[in-house]
Amino acid sequence: MGLLEGKRLLITGVLTDASIAFHVAKFAQLEGAEVVLTSFGRQMKITQVISKRLPKEAPVVELDVSSDDDLAALAERVKEHVPALDGVLHSIGFAPQAAMGGNFLNTEWADVATAVQISAFSLKSLAMAAKPLMGEGGSIVGLTFDAQYAWPVYDWMGVAKAAFEATNRYLARDLGPFGIRCNLVSAGPVKTTAAKSIPGFEKMEGGWPERAPLGWDATTAEPVAKTCAVLLSDWMPATTAEIIHVDGGYHAMGV
């Protein structure tokens, strides 16, 4: 019997087979879960193609987390494939180029607002859209990049991640009475499509393997994905509002 046997999971953010979300979907299926993916717009076709590379091709439903219509329709769209949900992976993040890359002091509010809406507020939006399908509780897991530090070039995305982490705590408070756990995984740098969109990303990952006690391989998302799978399972039933670091131990080392 697999770790996620019988679980029905909604996975966002699958764009390539190198993404953390893809690996979460893969391990979830291998551990017995039924998976539904989300995508939107021109990315729908990409996600549908990538879905074929999973152990079992997964259906893709349309969801733009900035669209009230898509959020309102999510439950019905998911029900076309599974009757309910036991878990949700939030793997969504975006900031305009002007909000990153060393432009912190010059970024306009419109770009900051976009980063915060898509990268932080969307956790609440997704949770509420999925809540009607999680009648008997379940697990919401999000991906972050340690927001307690001011990272090189991360700029307003770092601020958005700080808001994201705070949002998770408040969601854990308010969804706990419904049996829904809300946790985050703080991953070390992984060379995903999202990472490549960050100007100067190499400055963030530089020296990571040397400083992490366990070392770090930025070319694989497997360690992060496996931790997400555990959080989506029933094996951490009393853990919520938590941030689990999967970074080789880098976060605990001094300069």
C-alpha cells in the first residue's frame, strides 16, 4: 500500500518535467494517488503534453489564480475527474522582471501588486476554491524560498514570499477547524523554469552545495517533491502552519 493510496490531489504549476510540481505529481502517483493538474491559457497545451510523461497521464483543468471566474468554477471542473480532494499543491509564483534583478528601489507598485497577488494572495484564493472539495479535511502544501533573508536579486519576489509564508500561518489558523492542514516546504535552489526567469539566479545558488551540511544538487527536484508527498499524506496529522526546509541544511548555517 502506497503512502498516498486512495488520495485525490490537485497539483498546480506543472510546466516542464524538471519542475518541482511535476516530481510531486510523479511521486504521488507512484505512491497510489489520483492526480489532477491545473494550467491556463497558452500553457494548457504545454501542461497536457508534459502530463503524458507522468507514470499515468493526468487530466488538466483550467485555473488562472488571478481570475475570479476560474476560481469559482474550479470545484466543478475538478469534479469532472474526481469527486473530492484530499490535498492541494500550490506551486505558483510570478513577478514581473522589473520587480527582481536588483531593481528593488525602483520597482513600481503595479509590479509589486502583481507579484503579491500571484505569489502570495493566490494561496488563500486556491485554498478557498478547493475547500468545498475537502469536506473531510486534508492537506494544502505550498513551495517557498526562505523569506527570512534578503536574497541577492530576489527583491520583491522575496517580499511576496514573506507574505506567502504569513498567509500560510493564517490559513492554518482558520482552516484547522475544518481539518485542513496548511504547510510549506522551503526548498533550496532548483534549476526549474521559474528559477531561470529570475535575473541573476546564479547569485542565489552560488556556494549552496559547499555550505549545506548534506550538500545540494540543484539539478534535481526529487528531495523536495518527496517531502511534499509526505506532507500530503496522513503521516503528519498534527502538523500545520509549519515551514519544512529541504535545502541540505543550508538555512541553519552561519555566514
